[in-house]
Amino acid sequence: MPISPEGNLEDYFVTEYWLIDQYIGDELLVWGDGSVGQLGKNSTSDGFTPATTFAGGTNWKQVACGGAHTAAIKTDGTLWTWGETSNGQLGANLGGALVRRSTPVTTFAGGTDWKQVACGVSHTAAIKTDGTLWVWGLNSSGQLGTNNFISTSIPVTTFAGGTNWKQVDGNSRHTAAIKTDGTLWTWGQGADGELGVNDLNSRSLPTTTFAGGTNWKQVSCGGYYTAAIKTDGTLWTWGRNTSGQLGDNTTSNKRTPVTTFAGGTNWKQVDGNSSHTAAIKTDGTLWTWGNNGSGKLGINDAITRTTPVTTFAGGTNWKQVTGGNSHTAAIKTDGTLWTWGYNGDGRLGNNSGNRSTPVTTFAGGTNWKQVASDGSNTAAVLAGTTPDLPIS
């Protein structure tokens, strides 16, 4: 979301796409699984070290990764997608047939006013500068919020409409978004309680969570669960919990939002993944919990955790975190990028094997700004000549 120079920086640190609207002249680097063209390098080969997309350029602003597709916004406000579009998730009007694009293409909607984009496994959602929310792709569980279950390969607005959407995220078969009035809305599959509406029914149009309230700041959708932070700094989770990904010291699913076992009022950013969660506090510490296969919690073992624990690397200078199916990536305030977990297809970008503790990517550097992952690939924005903004 946009950051005005005179604004409160903390108020806008509400998603993994933090601080990007002020960035100019930045490269987009990709690595990991490229089997369906999701790296955008005009090939279907995996990438074991960070490389630029076929589109190249130094005007990328924000990137998001889905199950097998990628979407990114440039500083000119254009939105680009690539990878698999078997359900229309590229938004390029290619229908529902299995089509793959290994180079970036613009969405059918076009325009130069895209502000934030998020990818689910097979659907995409994006917000424009006018505050409207657009969705496209698979809609079998109502995850597009269009009051039907019809998939679409071109962007359409949600049934709720409105011009006050601020941040959106999606994952397997559900979507969640926050409005400028601080209300939190969810829709799509609800079989595990991931909508937070105190039942297990799916919803094909946006609904407020059972917790209600007008103080939601950032939301992240994991695989059949959801995590969100309020303006008071509390962290709430709900939905599937079979691996302890809700962090409430149980493995029981929750139909309504609950606070993590760690509690506290100093959570700043959270990211939900397939079965593990990662979050950063205002003191700069990084915490992980849930499934720990391949060491994706970064705690130097492979033991699942049902409560938040700090990574093996420790430190108080973590700035942004994201995760995929079996790996995690995070950026520090010094601009270094660290990855850990499974690396069978190069998703760690370190040209080596699995890691149960954080390691830097092969590319190195101290000018990483934003990193994204969801499935088995990773993408990140690398600073050009524009200086980074201070973090307070």
C-alpha cells in the first residue's frame, strides 16, 4: 500500500509488500521450481541461483508467488503475470485450458493503476490505486468472492465492490482482505475454519470474521488457515492446525480467531504458508512455528513446533519474512536475504542442499527489499540506485 513521505511508517508496515511504493529502479530476481514457467525466464528449467526474468528491467515494485504462477507490479503501475494458467490465474483471457506462459504478460484488464497483488494456489487478487479489489482464476470454493462458483480468466471485481480495499492475500482456496476502515473480510472455502466465521461453510462473497472489529492491520492466508495482526500489535490465527501452524500450543482446528500461545502486543508482520507460520515482532526478532519438515522453521532441527520459537540465527534486525511449501525466506534491516528449508529444486537460491538454519542466497548483497514465495519458487525485488527507507 502507498506510503506518503509524511505518513507514519509503522502504520503502513502491514504486509509482506512493505515499503515498496517508494521504490524506483529495482530488479526482479527469481529462482527455484520453473517447471511450468513460473520463473518467467522463457524456459521451464529450475533455477538454483537468483536470475532476472526474461522481461528484465529495473522498474519492478512488488512481486507475489502462487502455487504455479507469479505476479508482479512495475513502478509504472502495470501488472504482469506468468506461469501456469489452467484455471485462468494469469488473468490474460486465455480461458480455462492448460496454458503456460514462461515470460511475463500483462493482464487482460491492463491499466497503469495497480497497487498490490497477491497469489493463491490457483487464483489471483489485486488492488488498484482507486481502492477497488479485482480477482481472477479458480473459483470452485468461492475464493473470488463474486457470489458464484464460476472461474474466470479475466479480472473482475468482488461482489462486495467498494473503493476502500487496502490489503489482500490468498492461498489454497480462500481469500482475505482488509479495508481502509480496519474491517477484515474473508471468503472461499471454510471447511477447516479458515474464514473465521464460527462455522465450516464456504462463502462465495466477502464476510466479516466472527471476531469483527475495525482494528485489523495485516492479514496472511496459509494453507487452509489464516493469520492476522491488529493495530494493537496482537496476533490472531484460525483454521487448520494439524501441524501446530496456529501457534496456540494445540493441534486442534479453530473456527474463530485465537491469539498465539506467545501472546504479546508487539507483532509487526506475519506470513502463513502451507503448514508453517513465520512472524516478526517490533523488536526485530523472527519467530516460526508449525510443520518443520526439511528444517523450514530454521531452528536447526526438523521437529514440529506448536508454539512460536525464534530461529537459530536469532538477531533483532529482521524486517520481512515469507514462506513456501517447504522453505522460508526473510530480509534483514541490513538488506541481506536469508533462506532455509527444502532446496530440492533450488528454491533457497544458495546453489546447495537443504538447510535447517538461515543461509544467504548465492547472489548475496545488502540491497534486498521484498521477497515472496508460496509454492516451490522464490522471487525478490533487488534495489537499484534508490536508497532504502529507514525502519523505525
